Amino acid sequence: MTESRPAAVRVLAVLLAMTALATASVEWLNWYYATDGGYPLFVRTAWALLRSLLFLVLIFHLWRGRHGAAPFGLILAVTTLFALARLVVPKQGAPAVPGIIGFGVVAVLCLIVVLLLYRSASVQEFLSRPKLRWWISRDGLTRKPMPSRPQVPGWVLTTRVAVFSYSALMLVACVVAAGRLLDGDVTLLPLIVGWFVFALMVSYVALFLSIFLVKGKRWARLQLVLLTLLVLLVHLPLCRLLLGVDGLVRDGGPLLVAALLALWGLWRAGRNGHFVPAAQRSTAQPDPAATHPTQ
């Protein structure tokens, strides 16, 4: 029970910092070489730069040994690649060579980060270790482990993080579509405002359902599936209508990937018995304490 961190955790923290720096550099280079971006490219680049800061948040979670660092890193790596790809590829012509090289570097870094988060035994052990907290006792100020709590399955956390990204991805597309108002097409104002309000409502509903999802409620799982389908049915047609095919690919694609990750996480969590009532789990599986009384 020490604060020493394995070498793999320290290497992973350095890689995350390098990924954040490389991502921001590629986004700046793309903005420098772009010739036909305009307002949509400005919005998407600004959002991508803000997303780069999330790697610093991930470093904080990793350094504190939090169990949710792995799914957070997976979602962040996947969405970063999609966000960067839609910036590098121009509307017309071939992408710039520095952008292609930079995207390849970021893709390799993201792949290494995900492999370390999910395949490194030392990282997995560090993220699942008991947490330490300061306690005041007769012996003075000491560090002791916190009372153990049942850990939330990784696939449930993956779904939770993916669902939280719905609102942000919709808001970015909505702000891009608001550029048509600046061009004088004010008849689209009610549709864009409705899109914006819907994105905000999704964030609150996702937060409410995720609380019960962690508790293993089956109805929350079903409601999240319905919410995901509703988000896709609203977001993708609006992207096609207001942003065209280009906007459907650039702004609809990342949300579609997040939705698929959320549904996959729900399926894997259900397959592992997370949504089975405790009474049924106890009858279906023998109690280890009864089989091994000495434990």
C-alpha cells in the first residue's frame, strides 16, 4: 500500500501528454494549410483543441488510479481520431501531406495508449488497487485504504462515457449549422434552436439514466438503448438537411461511432450478468464463502 506507480503508468502518462501535444499541433497545421474551411472549420477546430485538454484530465484520472480511466481513454482515443480525420480531409482535393503524417502519428499514439490501458497487467492492477486516504487516529496522520466498494464493470463505464458524449457532439454540429443564419437563412432558426434544446435535454436524461445503469437496473439499460436510437434518428437527418452530405460524414460519423460503442458496452455488460437481479445471481452461482469456509 504505497504511492509508488509502476513504470508502465509513468510511461502511459508521458504518452498521453505527447498525444495531446501532437493532436493540438496537427489541428493547428490543418488550420494553417486549409483554404476552404471557413466558419465550419473554425468551429470544429476550436472544439478539437478543447478536446485535446481532455488528455490532461485523463492523466489526472490515471495518476489517481481511478478505474474509469480505461474506458475514458478508449472513448477519447476513438473520438479524437474521428475529430482529427474530419479536419484533415478537405472538402475538395487531397489533404495536405503534413496533415496526413500528423494524423498517422496521432493514430499510432492513440493505439499504444489503448493497448497499455487494456493490455498492460501493471496498469490494470494499478487502476484496480484499493484507494488510500488520510486518516487521523491515535497514531497520528496516516494513510489507510478506503472501505472497498464493488467496482463498476468496465463496459458499463464505457457506455456511460459514450452516452455523455452525445450532447457535446450534437452541440458542435448545431453551432456549425448556425453559420447558415449568418448567411441570411433565418428561416432555419426554429429548427436549429430545437436541435440545440434537444442536445441539452439529452445530456440531462443521459446523466439520470447512467446513475441507475451503474446500479444494474435493467430498465435503465433499455431506456439508454431507446435514447441512443432517438439521438441517431434526430441527429443524422438534421446533419443531412442542414449540413449536407459533408456535414453528415463529419458531424454524424463521430456520434454514430459513439452510439455503437455505447450499444456494444450495454450488450457486453448484459452478457456478463450486470443487469441480472442479485437474487437470481445468488441462486445461479454458488457462494464462494460457502464452498471455501476458510476464506
